[in-house]
Amino acid sequence: MGAEIAFRLNLVHGRCVGVRIPSEVDEKVLAELVPEERSFLSTLASGRHPSWVAGRLALREAFRDLGIEPGPILVTRRGAPALPCDLVGSISHKRTLAVGLAARRENGARIGVDLETRPPAFASAQEAQVHQDVRARVLTPDELARLERVPEEHRRRTVILHFSLKEALYKAIDPLVGRHVAFHEASMSPLPDGSASVVLALSENDGCFAVTAFWTEVEDHFLTTARVLRT
Ligand SMILES: CC(C)(COP(=O)(O)OP(=O)(O)OC[C@H]1O[C@@H](n2cnc3c(N)ncnc32)[C@H](O)[C@@H]1OP(=O)(O)O)[C@@H](O)C(=O)NCCC(=O)NCCS
């Protein structure tokens, strides 16, 4: 393979493969894409090429681990990976790492994955300000109240973990509701065992959903997944 596999994991919501994002997309890396993906890639700004390619390779590799050849993984109208209707999958990337989460579609459920760099416990004054902004934008009043009970040195990580869980949830629920879901429309409680309880407070009449979410840590990142089923 042209890009390096970082890890392969069996997670509750599917098979997850991590791929190191290549510094440049050379012929060897390009050869890993199918022709339709290479054509699509040429329409994207060159700065997006390494992460887009690594995400496709990670997701395809995760399907291959399940014994599935998914064909070209293009893009839905809303920006998600486009897949055959019996499959579900999700992609996330940070600076050096891309992940793909793959599963067979069961009962119409959708899945989402997110990767966030785990921040150090203590921050510079500038980082602390950014962190305050993220906290205010991402957390609901309930979550802010629970955060007050978290020791100071764990708070930055707790906020980023909430952020990541919400991004994973968004990727799973967006294909079902077809609209932007805001951060305050879900409240998360990550638990030490790697699960998270989720309470949805959707602002529109989207129907009822069962949500599960999990988190783990890999290579200095939070890796989170969500699964959403219309009930
Ligand atoms: C779409 C969004 C979730 C992407 O997350 P991000 O942290 O910017 O970037 P990530 O690397 O984690 O994920 C990017 C991938 O998400 C996927 N994606 C983009 N739009 C998507 C959508 N509407 N539905 C599902 N997946 C989507 C794509 O695969 C994309 O990678 P690619 O373009 O290389 O294929 C984010 O930009 C966003 O809009 N967030 C606000 C909404 C939100 O999180 N609400 C919380 C609800 S509780």
C-alpha cells in the first residue's frame, strides 16, 4: 500500500483503520485510488489531497478487513462518503492521521467517527482562551455544570472529548435528518469505561432516534464513534 497503515481496530460500531496522511500524494499513493476517485480528487484544491486520499484508503481498507470491496468512495451531496446502500462508513482526519470506520448497514442505522488531538493538561494563556471559546460553543448548560465537577487538570481533555463525540454523532445523524445539527442539540456524558450516554434535544421535528457512542484513545488522539438508529 502507498500510504502507511497506523492501526486496525475492532470497535463496537465497526472496523476502524488508521492511515498516516502522506506528506505528498505521489504516483504510488494515487495508484491506491480507483479511477473515479482519482477523477474526483482532481476537482479538489491540492491542499486537501493528502487527507482526502488517506481517508479513502483508511475506509476502503476497513471494508476490506470485513471482506467487502466497496467500489469507488465518492461524496454525497452533504459531504459524507458515498457508499453502496448496504454499507455504512465514516471518515475523519487530523494533521497526521486519517481514520475510516466501516460496517454493514443494519436496520438503517448510520455510523460516524471522529478523531481529535488529545490536548495537554495545562495550556498557555492563548490556548486557554481558545479552549474557553470551544467550551462555550460546544457544551450545553448540563454539560457545563458536569464539567465544574471535573478536576481542573482534566477539563481541557474533557471538553475536547465532548467535541469529538458530538462530531461523530453529527456524521451519523446527518444522513438521517439531512440538516445541520447544532452542538446544543445533544448532551454527552463520557464514562470511564469508554461508553458515553447521549441525550438528544433536536430542535426540529426529525423523529425519534436511538444513539450509542463510544470513545477510546489512540496515538495521542481521542477516537470516538456514534451509531444512530431511527426508532
Ligand atoms: C462535517 C463536520 C462534522 C466534519 O468534521 P471536521 O472535524 O471538520 O473534520 P473531520 O476530519 O473529522 O471529518 C471530515 C469528514 O467528515 C465527512 N463528512 C463531511 N460532511 C459530512 C456529513 N454531512 N455527514 C457525514 N459525514 C460528513 C467527510 O468524509 C469528511 O472527510 P472528506 O471530505 O475527506 O471525505 C464538521 O465540519 C461540522 O460541520 N461540524 C458541525 C456540526 C456538528 O458537529 N454538530 C454537533 C451535533 S451534536
